[in-house]
Amino acid sequence: MNTKNIIVILLFLVLVGCASVDITKTTKGFYDKTDPNEVEILKTRPDKPYVELGTITVTGFNPKESAKMHNAIRTKSAALGANAVILTEEGLIQGFWGLDRWATGVAIRYK
């Protein structure tokens, strides 16, 4: 491969590979997957009773990509069977190419 191809591949990996949503399962048992389009993104605890399924850590999203970040959270949490995600903290941090958005929270399932 020539130098130009290597640079293009590395640039692609840096730009695409930065954003991530990590979920750590914290509950016993398993639930059926839910539809990602139905997973709610909440900023406060709901009034309904629920069980916590896992913790969520989100990093590397562009500050202008809120919808993209929320959709990635919905997709990952739906695999656990979540009905909603409570985002407990959010912010911006200096990344390699500028500011990056981060968030933490919990995936929940209504009882």
C-alpha cells in the first residue's frame, strides 16, 4: 500500500472509531430485546417502578450530534431489554480534534 492509502485509512479510523457507548450489565437474569425506537431518553427518574439493567458510559460524540448519541444509546440499551435510559451526567471534554460529548447513566426496564 502506498502512503496515501495508509493516511486515508488512519484518518477514517480516527474519525469513525472515536464515539462509543459502553454498557455494563448490573442485574441478574435476562430480558427480551426491546425496539430501540421505543427506548426513552430521560434526564430524571421516572415515577413508574423500574429495575436497573446496567450502567452506560458514552464518549467521543461531537457536541452537535445529540440525536446520533441518543440513537446509539437506544440501540445498545435495547439489546438488554431496556424501556428507558436515565442520563445522570453529561458534559464536554477536550478531545483529540476538539470538544467531545460524554454522558453516563443507567438503562432501566419498567416493572
